[in-house]
Amino acid sequence: MIRHTAVFRLKHAAGSAAENDFLAALAKLKSIPGVEKFEVLRQVSPKSEFKFGVSMEFENQAVYDGYNFHPDHVAFVQGRWIPEVAAFTEIDYVPLP
């Protein structure tokens, strides 16, 4: 299992229609085959500059690769993520034995 996570800050004003539209578009990625346990999260700690997170799981590396190269994911990254995300950190985890 691979858990893919990203924390991010948007260029949009908090609570704006543009912010809500981006988060709704992000949530559509859960329909890509192989995506499991998909969540969009609001970050609440004052210790972090990031305001949102996204988390999902994949059965294995091949399934994760399929997601990364899926046309819907590629289009979202190019059309929404790159122009609208101000900063982010991405981390992928696998369970320890």
C-alpha cells in the first residue's frame, strides 16, 4: 500500500468561490481507477503555513503510477494545480514491516 499525501496553500482568498471551485475539482480525482480512501482536508494547526491537505491510498506502485499518468490527473495538475497552488509539500508513505 502507498499513501499519497500533499499539503498546500492556494493563491485564492479564504472562503472564496475560486477556493471552493478548486477544492471541488480536486475532489473529482477520487473517481480515477485505483484511488482508495480519498480525503480532502482542512489543516487546523497554527504550526503550518499550509491550509489544506489531500490524502489517498493505492494498492501498489503500479496502481499509483496509473493514477499519476491518468489523463484526468494530468489535466488537473496542468490546468488547476500549477496555476492555483501557491506552495505545497508532497509525501508518499509505505507502512513499515
